[in-house]
Amino acid sequence: MSAGQGPTGTFEPVQLRTFLAVAQTHSFTQAAARLGVRQSTVSQHVRKLEDSVGRQLIHRDTHSVTLTPDGEAMIGFARSILAAHEQTAAYFTGARPVGRLRIGMSDDLALTRLPQILRDFRSENPRVDLELTVDQSGTLHRRLENDRLDIFIGKRPRGSGEGKLVKRERLVWVGNPSTRLDLTQPVPLAVYPSPSLSGTAMHQALDRVGIGYRSACVCRGVNGLIAAVAAGIGVSCLASSLVPPQLVALGAQHKLPELGQIDLVLLTNPKTQDRPASRALAAAVLSSGPSSLWPSG
């Protein structure tokens, strides 16, 4: 907050959207890229919003961007204000979403609150019919490129630059509580059919340190993968916050290499991205924030 200036209580939508982008990405640079503005503009919007509330919302140093307790509280207020703003604008402009919206969602996102967000969206937009395709991220990305989807929500390699970043997640090896590995033998893997981002991450990590591996089980969906790992057929990897209760993240004692990170992104079809329904759903997902969309890791 600027010195000597008291709170104004005025909340501009553009400042709230910028704040949410920073809160979601934990980066002024990534927020600027998402919004298509300069980093200085992001800083200006955040500063003006802090002036409006009279509190510091974001703590920024040379290494990290974190939310203050007031910033955490502001997320909910910002979402509510923006939702009310969008509903008011849509009502009086007549641009209420209608029609069919083709959505692609990677199947492991069923473990997040995304299905609830879709239900809430459908309840608030009853004239929009949803066509939901659940599949592997690579397959869905190709469907989007071939104009068979309007919106894709799923995983892409870290730093691919595609779409709008919803959250960056660390990948972890997963097994069951009794998992033991003999690294002199090929590591048994539970994998999705190729091409698979998680499979590629495991293969590259093991190749990097010279550990052999084999596909012990090929699984068509996340439920099959979880069942295979829980049964001890093989080990696999998941985003750190998506490890279900029946599995455990494997620790240093298993001597497996680091897997790196994965990005959860939202991509829109350039041919349909300006339709009210597409804009409304994209706004609903992006404004939800990673803490409300993704379970705590």
C-alpha cells in the first residue's frame, strides 16, 4: 500500500483479475503473460488494489511471490465480485451463454474440484449444453487442434508456453505402502498408453540415471492406474497433490530420480474462444484459483 494513502474501497475488475492471475501463478511474469500485459502493468494493478483495501495482499522478494493472510482472504472476495460483475454485464448486454460447449478434461482431473466447477457452471448457465470428453491430455490436445473441442483443461510439459497456466505441480513417484524396489532389475511401471506425459517423464528420469524399466501394466484411465499401483503390479507417477489415500508417494529410500514438474493449463479453440459460453467457462476455471480447484498437497 502506498505511504500516506488510505483505503478507497473501490475494486476495479481489471485489478481483481490481475490479482487472481498473480495468486494462481505465484509470479508477476507469468501473470503478465497470461493477461497479455507488461509486468509493470501487473505491479501497478496490484499496488492500486492494495491501496483500495488498505492492506498488503502480496509479499514479493527476489525469490518468491506469496500471499499475505489478507491476500488469501481477498481471493474469495475477488471471485465473488468478478462473478457478480460478469453476471450483471451478461444480463444487461444480452450476451447470456447459449449453445453447446465441447470440453476436454484429462481424466486425473476428476480427482480435483473441476467436476464441481462444471456442475456449478451448468447450474448458472442452464442454456449451455456441455459435451464432456475425458481422456489423456495428449489425445485431447490433438482433438482441440482438429477443431473437435472448444476448451481443453489438462496437462502440458512445464514451460511449453501453451494456454493459460492454472497450476504448476511437482510429479512424484507413487506406490503402495509395501512397495519395495530392486534397482538391479527393470523397474515395473504402470503407464498410460503412449504418448503419455507422465510416462515420458518416468522414462526420461530413469534413462537419465541409467535405471532400467519395463511396462508392467498399461492402463486406460486414472482409476485403472491407481488400481494397478495399489495391487503392487508396478509403480507410477502423479501430481503431488493428487495422490489418493490408497497410494503413497515414494520417498528417498526408494532411490528413484526426481521427475520434475507438470503444468495444468487451459487452452481454447481459436475458432470458438470468443463465444460467450467459452469465455464464461474459461473465466470460471481461471478465477477458481489453484487452492480451490486443486486439493492441498
